[in-house]
Amino acid sequence: FFCSTPPFCLLADWLGFLLLKLFFLLSALTETSAIQLNGVLGESVTFHINESKPFATISWSKTEKKGRFRIFALVAPGNPCKILIPIQAFKQRVSSSKDCRNLQLSHLSQEDINRYTANIVLTTSESINEHFDLKVYSECCRHTRPGRATKRVRGLEAKQMKKGGRNCACLVQ
């Protein structure tokens, strides 16, 4: 718009800048920190949604190079769930839970290591993002000494170590 009084123009610019900054700050509040997921080569992993409110759609995306993302699945509630998988590489590897909230990715490979985002559009039109950082390990600790670092990972015990420059894990029930 055209401003005829220069001091007010500067004030209007600053107010616009502050409002824009406030908008991004408030939109970041609906973001969640990433949930760490560990998987094993060739096995499956399930992305569990925490949001329990009724939803219209969930679009699942994978972050790619330079911060870009690709939507690889779109899920809508129904009986059965309506699922659209636009990327050929995911067609035989993606399935949804009966309640349509959780997504399973099977036949894991090293290419699956990345950040995944579930963009949940609620029936109120509110949008919520849930993030997942997926790591995929090979089962390479069969011949290792006991006593390596151990931690709990979603109900499993994981022993992690470095072997040949690769991250390795042995998951124990």
C-alpha cells in the first residue's frame, strides 16, 4: 500500500515485521520435537501418532536433500482406511493401522534413514505436525563382546557400537 507520511510508514513496516515474527513463533508452538525411531535392515518400523483428536487427513512426508520434502502417503479415515501412495518405491512397503493413525514402513533400507513428518489435518481444519527421526541399523553385533553400551528403545534393549565405520545395533526383546 502507499504511505504518505514517512514516520508512520517506518512504524507500519516494523509492526508488520513483528506480526510476521509472532505468527511464525506461534505456528512453531504447534510443532512437536522429533520422536527417535530405530529400525533394523529388512524389518519394519511403525510411526505412532500421538494426536488423538478426530482428523480429516494425515499426509506423510520424508525430508530430502536441501530441506525439501516429498509426500509419500496420504491417509484418510474410513473402513478400511483410504490410503494414497504416489511414490512407486513406497507402494509395496507402506500400510496403515485399522484406526488409520499409525503408518508402518516395511523392508527398511539405509535409504530410509531420515526425518519423517505426519501432517495431521484435524476435522476443525487445524494442522499439527509430528516429526520422526528414523535410524536403520544392521544386525552386526552377533560376534561382539558383552558389556557394550545398552539403552532402552521403545520397549527394546539396544546395544550400539561402531563396526567398520558404521553404526550398528543389536535389538534384544
